[in-house]
Amino acid sequence: MSVATKVAAFIVIIRLFDDAFASYYSHWSAVVIAVAILSMVVGNFAALTQTSIKRMLAYSGIAQAGYILIGVAVGVGTSLVSRAPSTTSPPTPSPTSVPSPWSR
């Protein structure tokens, strides 16, 4: 359940920053990177001090959100949404098209 809400929230964030705020990339990218780094540091250090597994996993989730935000901050300018992985597999090269290291 928590994974689905995080994925949905980050898809909305990516769409919003990639479409609406792409022209203001230089303004908001530093803020998003700072929030991501703060989220990673605070989430991980807070998780280290917990005695409850549930709280440790919750703070770990906060840190993971920071890791995803770093990807949002650096990937939006490169049209991250349009580079989503395709469902088709890439073509495999035939054995004759791959040069052998022993052939001259």
C-alpha cells in the first residue's frame, strides 16, 4: 500500500516539474536537491536511533523518498518521463554480427 502511494506521488511530481516548471529548472532544482539530501540524512540517522522496527522502517522510507527526489531533480531536465522503459525487449545480436576477439 505504501509503495503505491509513493509511486503515484512521484509520478505526479515528475509530471508537474517536467511539464509545468521545466522552464524554471535553474530555480527549483537546487531546492529539490537540498530537500532530498536533508531527507536522506535525517531519515537515515533517525532510523539508526530507533528501537522499534516499525519506526525504523518509517524513517527508512523517508530516506528512500530522498533518493527518489535526487532522481527527479537531475532527471527532469533530460525528459525523464519520455525515457520510461519500454515493455519490448531490445533485439539480440546474431552470433555473426558480434566480432570475435580472435578474428583479425
